[in-house]
Amino acid sequence: MRYLFILNPGSKGGKSKVKFEEIFDFLHNNQVKFDYKLTKTLEDAYTFSIEGNKNGYDVIVAVGGDGTINRVINGFYDSMGKRISNSKLAVIHTGTSPDFCKSYDLPQEIDQALSAVLKGKSIKIPIGKISYVGEYDKRLDDCPLGMTHGNLQTGYFACCANIGIGASVARGANSGIRDSIGDFAGTLVTLIKTLFSYRPVNYALCIDGKNLVYKKVYNIFVGKTTYIASGIKVKNKLTLREHQFYALTIKNIGYVNWLSVLRKLYRAKEFANNNTMFLQYARKIEVYGSNRNNELEFDGDPRGFLPCVIEPAQDPLDVIR
């Protein structure tokens, strides 16, 4: 077996690199032959993953947080949503919030995760494909995404994409507050601060061919898993065999009901659809935006701008568990 470890020394505010020696000692003690790459930026993780897939590695191991994991996942796919190799993904989580590991019941302790890597047993997980624009383009305000746009980007996610307040919250939470007061508290404080200053917007959507307009929207969660970020969860009925997404729209939040909404999200409580929280399921989701609050993020990091198209990748991903 050929193993490539992609390690991010910047994960968890730079604290993850102290765990690298533990990883290397385990591999040497078990006489495992492996190669490794150290990232300087998150995009390095993507580049190294592409190289690993093309160079015939059997297992590519992402060592870092959810941002690192996401970039490594993206290196498994071409722009059409097809796998570029038969390599398997493994994860050694050394970041702040293990949402990917929780979502797919992967071991979080380093020794357990490394033991799973050597055993090589895997599951197939569905991956979401998202097409979007890399920079804001006012010509696309309130319009569908043109697939021939000059700055068209394609990305992949395993947990959730957020349209609306999500990018602002992710940027604030990733700025260092979680290193100071902890993952859960840091994200919660950032979310509450952002809610007080955020101005909701109207979005036009096309959900499985049905055109809709949602007004005064704070966020649209489009996901595959329950765990979203740092304690935020969305109760849903999807399984690993589903080729759909859930789409949870949060809108019309006032001072009276915002606490109830947060409680349901953090406790993953079931709820009946109402004027504030609306959950539906779809295979293809398009969202059109205007010039205000039109950023999107997926799997924990701001990535681009509306409009976007979200649909399943053609191939599932093999993940060692």
C-alpha cells in the first residue's frame, strides 16, 4: 500500500504540528512506508491531493481541520464531478471542530485513526458539487449561473454549504476567537454578534425545477449531514445512499424568535415548517443573489459568490473508517 500524508501545520492556530511527531512515531513503529507533504496554505492541500491521486497512491490522508479535509476532498474530483483515481481518503483530525469526523463516525483520536488507516476498511459517502463565481459580478444579479462564465468555479463539499450569514460567521470564527475561548463558544459568540448587525436579503431559488422567492432570509443551509459547524446541527432524514440534499431556510427572525431558532439548531431538534424555519429536500438547488450578502461558504470557509448551482457529484468518495 502506498500512503500519502498531507499535513497542515497551521491547523488549530498552529497547534496541530505538535502532533506530527506522534503520527510519524506510530508509522515508523508499525514499519509503514509513506510519503508526506507539509502545506503552507490550504490551497497546497488541494494541489498535493491532485498530485497524490494522479501518482497512484492507495490512500491519501488529510491531517488537519475541516478546511484541510475539504481541500483534500476537492483534489479527488475533476470539474465534472467524477473521481480522478481509485484512491481512498483517510482523515487524522488535528483541527478545531471535527464536524466531518462526527458526520461520518470517523475516529477522532490519533492512534485510533491511524489504526483505521492501516486496516483500510472504507465506506462510500455522497459528495456535493457546487458551481459558483470566484468574484462578484453585478451582471449576474438575480440571474441564473451561466456555465460559460469566465470565472466559473467548481468545488465539492461533504457536509454543508451556506448561503447568507454563513460566510460572515465562518470568517469571524476563523479569525482567532476560537483559539482564545474555545470552538463552541467562539462560534456562538461570533454568530450572535453577526446576527445583530446582519441585514437579511431576498433570494430567488430554483429547487428541482420549481422557482421560488424567499424574503428576509438570514441563511440557507444546503447539506448532507447533521453536523454543520462547532455545535450547529440540522436534524434531517438523509442517509448515505441518498442523492438529495436538505435545504433549510432561516428567515424572518425577530427579537422574539431568534433564541428559539438557535436552540433548535444547537440541539438538533425536530420542528414543523413555519415562517421562520423551512426544511425541504431536493437533488438540484440553484440560488440567485443580488449585490448584498451574496457570499457563500462550504465546509467551514468562505469560497465565492452567488449565483450557484448545487447538485450531487457523479461519484461517491471512499473514506476509511
